[in-house]
Amino acid sequence: MANFGPELPLESGFLVAGKWIGDGERVSIHSPYDGKEIGVTCLADRNQLERAIVSASQACTELREIPSFKRKDVLLKAADAIRAHAGTFVRLMAVEAGKPIKAAQAEVDRAVLTFTTAAEESVRIYGEYLPLDFIPAAGGRWGIVRRFPVGAIAAITPFNFPLNLVAHKLAPAIAVGCPAVLKPAPQTPFCSLLLAKLILEAGWPPAALSVLPLTNEDAGFLVADERIKLLSFTGSAAVGWQLKRNAGKKRVVLELGGNAAVIVHRDADIEQAVERCVSGAFTYAGQSCISVQRILVHASIFNQFTAQMVENAGRLRVGDPLDEQTDVGPMIRASDVQRVERWIREAISEGAKLLCGGKGEGSILEPTLLLATTPQMKVNCEELFGPVATIEPYEDFDSALEQVNQTRYGLQAGLFTRDASLIFRAFDKLEVGGVIVGDVPTFRVDPMPYGGVKDSGLGREGIRYAMEEMTERKLLVLSGFLGS
């Protein structure tokens, strides 16, 4: 049961081993922007989750028989289908996630790239040859190392990229031959359900894919089940590390949050840096793990940079995500706006200065810049996940690096400078998973390795790197005396 037509309201069941199920507790999905009901889906229960896990476990044998060229064909067909349904995906993201049209269109393009890259990587899962004759007893022996799929995976995805972050779980799983049980975010189920439908139509074995909206309690059973061999989770740090504790002996990949910083040195192109910092801080209302949250600017250009930031932030169009001119849409919930407003007020009460924004109404929060903050304020040390950034001057480059590191997070950091010695010093000293030179930490191209250190995660995504996480090495030792 699935109706993914362009007209609202939507109605969809969920997917268990390739079969659409319309039974279960009905759940209304509402627009973050105006609160209107956009559709209805159903919650899966424990019995249906058990069916999905059993099917995924049994499908491992079937998937091992599928050659790489067929996996590639499925992935390319899925990429073509996403492209063909681009308009539907864009509207779904706008209404269920509150994502502005411009950002939603970019996400569709990224999802096509994710599946296309997975198709290319599916036929080059290389192993290696090992000489073993290091000692007399091993004379004439040699080895082959080959990668095999780890088994059934559980994937849990957030609301903020309801198409492409699902693609980052399912595309590499298809590429290596791992069955998947996906729990999408409760606020944004429709993109993942449509994507699953297209994957099945592309020829993926039905038994190898389930997409189930679940309660948190039932999701806990999915995480703990020993038949699941890998958990891939994208979401908040608090939830992610708790899931790791509950995951037992299975592998765990965590792509978690951050409070990303960017350093703008005195030799930077100010206009370019301002443009990118405004985009990185406020696009999609700052609801990205690598949204620009902390901006450190060399004192010699600080006043000019800050004035331009305030001016450019004031030009942003805030409002309806379905308006093609909108730059900043709603946050996912009005309660999140209230939380961020509290943090802003707390910072101001402790001495911070409001340069622009700071006002919220319903689920909309104005793009906000704060000055004279301290590292201990929540607007700096926690993950804001909203359209707010702090901006502070620095004199010494090494002290700026230390300030970037003064956090429990470490996902990505941005750096604007032309000085190669400073670039390599930052690369050496910054405690992050990625240093982005000449751009903001929000930059991501989907094939690149992506993930964090400290509380920001464990393991890496990015297609080839996710495929490595989803496979395990097996060694075959051969002897030159086999024929004797």
C-alpha cells in the first residue's frame, strides 16, 4: 500500500521484505512550516520487525550469489529512477522536512551521485595478494585477501536529509550485497518509502529490503538483535552512543553531531568567505551536522567581515519552503525554535551581544549572529542545530586552532587562508574528521570519507568507505605444493 502521487495528502504503509503493509497504528505526518497534515503512515509492530529481521538474515545467502555487474545494474537503475522522480522527491522534502526547494533540488542531485558512485564502486571491491614465505616453514605459500559482505545491517536515519542520508545507507549496502532493515526518522518517512519502492522496481531482491517506522522501544530491539551484523546510525551524539552501548557484538558506524567551526585568516577573500559562511550557517535553518556554528576571524579583518555577515544574513529570504525564493525555511519543530531561543537568551544574559536575528515565531527562527560569547556557553559548546552562529576575533593562529578544538565534538572544520604552512599546521592539529580549506565545514561531496572523532562519531561514510565498513576481510592461504 503506497500512494506517492504529487497530490497531498499522502498515504503509505511500510515495507517488510518487499511487501507493503497497511496495518498498524496510523501516524499523521505534519508540515513543519504550517502544521498541516501532509499524510498518514503506519507504525510497524514487533512481529513485523521480526519478519523483517528473519528475511534479512535469510537473504544473505541469496545476495552472495548476485554478481557485481547485476548489483551495479540495480544501482544505476535506481539512480535513473531518482532522477525521473526528482520533482516528487523535491516536494516531499519541502512538505515533510520543511526543506526549501533550492536545497531539496540539491539533495536529489546528491542522491543520484550517491547511487551512481555506488554502482561504480560495486565492481571494484578489490582484495590483495600476500607473499607469506617469510620463514622456511612458510616456503611456497601465499595468500589472497578478499572482502565479503558482513551480513544484515540495521540503518537508522534522521529527518534533515530524508533522501540522501537514506541513500548513504542503502546504496553501499546494495553495492556489497548486504540486506538492510531501515528505520527512517518519524517526521520524514515518505522519501525513504518512495526510495525503497524505486529500489525494488530496479530489481533488488524483495527479501533484502525492509523500511519500517518504529517506536523507539521497538527500534531498540532492532539495534540489540544479534542477527543484525552492523548498525549504521546517523543522528544525535547522545542517542548514537547509547545505541552503541546496546548493540552488543555487532559492528557500529556512527555519524553524529557537531558544532563546526571555521577560521577566516587575514589573507582570506573576505567576500567569498562571507558568502560561504552565511550559506553554511543558515541553509536549511542550520539543521545539518556540519552547519557553521562557530566563526573565528582574524582581528585585522574582523570588523569588515562581521559587517558583511550581518548585511548578507539580513538579505536572506525566510519563510515557506515551497517558495522557490526561500533561503531559510522552518526548523523541524516549534519546540526546537524555543530551545534555541533559550540558548540565545542565556548567552545574552551572560554577556553575549546580538548582532542580528534572534526572534522566533512558530517553527521559524531568524538567521542569528552572536558576538562576545565564551566557549562555555551552550551556543558554542553544544550542537545548536539551528540558524545561529557565533563570531569572534583572534590574533594568533595557533590559539584559534586551540579554540576550535575546545569542544567534545570533531566532525569537520573550515579554513580560509592561502598560506600553505598554516593549512598543514591546521591539518596536523585540528581534532576533526575533515579539514576543508577555502570553504566552510558544511562542504561535502558524497564520495569523500565523512565522519568525526571524539563525540562526533565512529567509522566513516562516503560510498567506498561505507562499503569497507560493510565488508570483512577473509584470507585464503595457498601452497605451491598443492599439486604434489
